Amino acid sequence: MQIIIYRGTHQIGGMATEIRSSTTCILIDMGDELSLEKDFKSTSLSISGVTDTNGSCAAVLFTHYHGDHIGQLKKIREGIPLFMGPLAKDILLATLSQNTDSLKRRIEQARTFTSGNGFKIGDLFIKPFSVDHSACDSYMFLIEADGKKNLHTGDFRLHGFRGKETTKLLDQLNDKVDALIIEGTTLSRIDTQPMTEMELQQMVRFYIDQYKYVFVLCASTNVERICAMSKAVPRGKYFICDEYQSNLLDLIERHWGKTSSHYQNIKKTTYGKNLLPQFLKRGFLMMVRVNGKFRDIIRLFPPEKSIMIYSLWDGYRTAPGSTIPDFLSLVPQWESLHTSGHASPKDIQTVIEKINPDIIIPIHTDNPEMLRTICPDRNVVVLNDGETFTI
Ligand SMILES: [Zn+2]
Ligand SMILES: [Zn+2]
């Protein structure tokens, strides 16, 4: 089995990994590079058989819907089947802007898989496993061919609401894994231990108790966190969002409602001016985004009783030219309340111990060498983008 990481051996994001058996070739993810620069455009990936006809690619599998894994989907040659999680597919379709008909058609045609149910593509046997991440419906892939097995983790963590399930799943994985391709986003910030999503939810409760009007700035597609925020609102107060956010919450309830009360019965009110007297009277937690519409709404409420919770990565706020500081200044007080979507270094070690692979290949990291430092007794192979590695 051959592995080629086209991008992501020495950077966070822009992912594309090729897995090749003696007869079949597939790609995992096709993402945009990440940057904090304004109007940044990712370099296009050029992959034989995927973006041109000089070769063959039997399928492209997506670990999840973040742009750094899916952003270059439109560059994939027509006719190559796409695979993704069923909820991820619906969320992607719901977030597409207008004038994207060809992309929409492509995603509508994507095939879906379910966690734990393997399928064949050529002579590759693929088993997807649902994992915890800040994008819901994210997957690891166990890929078997030529008598070898490799596990590609995608982006994952163990400190979210489904972290325990992810740990359990890894415990039950009895397969002997030859190569583990593991994300290492946090390897460049080794000394930090993230707060759990459960702790974050507790903090939200604390702010709801202190302030009558709580505005929250959070990625709309971080749907599990938003479910948790809605559940933190006590009876008598409103959980408010707009139509767009409401649709995303309906999707998670439809797909996952039966699996846990966390995704069920989300009591939301869609913002409408007619309800303003009620909102003023009872108080609320409101999901907002940085735009003129929400600026106008925030100004309708007494600032001394309002707080803004900033629930995004701090880099977006501090980036040169960011409009976020100005938005936060709409209310006199704001607090940062966020936790990483990525496994901590300690959890990366835990996963490596559980899987016990012969070879470990770090990806999605700007400090792959750090994996050697934290796992000194392991066979860590640091690849370069585009290099072919045979297991
Ligand atoms: Zn990523
Ligand atoms: Zn991600």
C-alpha cells in the first residue's frame, strides 16, 4: 500500500492524502489552505487522475466539511464518486451560497456511509468511524489493502461531547494497524490542555445567570456546541437564532436526535421584531454573526445588561484587519469562551497507545517533529508533501 500526502505534512489545513493499492487509488480530503490574510486564495491542488485525466482515482472520501478538507471539491474531475457522512452532506448543502449550482449538484450526488459499516472501492476495504470534532459528522477511515491496514484520523479530539464515544471506539478497534496517519494540530502548542465542551457549557450557564441579554459569536457549523448552548438556557428565557442557524439545528436533530437527548428537543425561537417586547422582558441567549443585521439587533438592548461571548478561535479576532473587535465593542463587556476542535498532545499520545501502530505519520501540523519528542519510543515518519511512502 502506498501513501502520498499532497498537502498537510508541514502545515495545518489544505489537506489531501492519496492511498494506493496495487490496483486502486483513492483520495482522502481535498482542502483549501488556511490563512488569516484578508482575501487569501489557496493554491490549487494539482493531482494526477483527480484534477486531470493522467491517471485514475476511484473515489474521494471526505473526513468532514471544514474548508481546509473540502474547499477544493470543485477541482475534482467530474465522474469521480465522492463519499461523505450523511449529516455532513446535508449541512454542506444547507451552507452553500447561491450561484453554486454545479457544486450543489456535485454534493447532491455524493454517496454517504455510516459509522462502522465497511465498503469496498476496487480492492480497498474502507471502514469509516464517526469521531468527535468541531465539525459534526467527522470520520476516521480504516483502510485495508494488500494485507496492510492504515488508519487516517482526519481531524478529531477527545474533549468534546462525543469524546468518550471516540475513546470507546478506539478501544474496540482490534485490528492491527500498520500505519497511523494522525492529525497533530496542537503539536505546536504543546503546553495547553483544552477545556472540555461540557465545562464550556457550564460557563455559558454562568453568564446567562449574570446577564439578561447574552449574545454569542460562534461558527454556525459548530452545531454540537450550539446545541449545548441552547440546552444551557433556563426555562423562561429565550434561545434565539436566525433562520439559517435554525435549519442547521433541525438537521442535527433529524439525523442524531434519536442517539442522544443532547440533539433532541432544541427549543429555539427565530428572531422577529414582533417578539421584541417579549425578548426585552424575559432575556435570552442569541446566536449572532458579524454583519449589519445583527449590529442593528444588538443595539436594541440595554448595553449594561448585555454581554457578548466570543466562541471562536482567538486568531480570527487578532488578525490584522479583523472586523471582530469592532463588533465585540457593540456591548461594554465581552468574554472569550472557546475550546479547540483538535486533540490535545496528551490525547494524541493516548490514541497512539490505544492503536499501537508500527508507523506513525503526522499530518495537519506545522510541527511534525514534535511527535518524535512526545512519543520517543515510536516509529514516527515525517513525510514531505508529495512524497510516496510504501508500507
Ligand atoms: Zn482541519
Ligand atoms: Zn476540521
